[in-house]
Amino acid sequence: MKAGINRRRSVIRKSFTFCAGRISFIAAGEQECTVVGFQRLIDEGGIDIVPIDLTRTGFTQAIEIAHYTYSRGRKVCNHNFNTDINTAASLHFLCAIENARVLEYRVEPGEISRSLAKDPALFYVGLR
């Protein structure tokens, strides 16, 4: 079974590794919520970037997952799909770990974001 996984992983890496001469990274697991699940994705799936959703894992498990990810030389990003509260929590989480890669920010705020955040962060494409 492991040989089959490694063979598929090799094909995926060859297919996606080079894009305009740049190395790409594989991320997976946005809906995963357990330490064991992320360990399997890292060790058997060979993912490079671990997207942790704090609304699924909570801070305690997220920190455990981040430590395991760090021990395997991988990076962490957050998975953010709903509110500015999740964005703020994710930003705090990413600042607390050594292997943070990028903050995922939802650019289309919903009603909850508009009504709960008094002064939401504004992000722009390009320089202003």
C-alpha cells in the first residue's frame, strides 16, 4: 500500500512541482480536524503545507498539529472561511508558531463579519 502511495505522490510532484521554473507546494486537509488525521496527510500523503482550521481543531489541537508539522519540516497556514473572529484567532495562532507560512483571509465578508467587527482589517491587491 505504501509503495502505491509513494508512486502516486511521485506522479503528483512531477506534475505540479515546476510551474514557470518555480517550485510549487502541495496543501491538503482543510476539513481535517484531528492530530492523527494530519499526521497521516503529512507522513503518507506527503503534503508540504498544512491548512489548519481553528473552528474545527481548537487552539490546543492546532498547536499540537503545528508542532508535529514543524518536526517534519512542513509549513502551516490557516483555513479561514467565515468570520473576522476566525481571522483574528488564526492570526494569533500563526504568530504563536515557528512554521507559519501565510494567513488565508476571506475577502468576501458575510453579514456576521459586517455586524460583529467594528473596524475590520482591509486588504488590497497591489500598492495603495
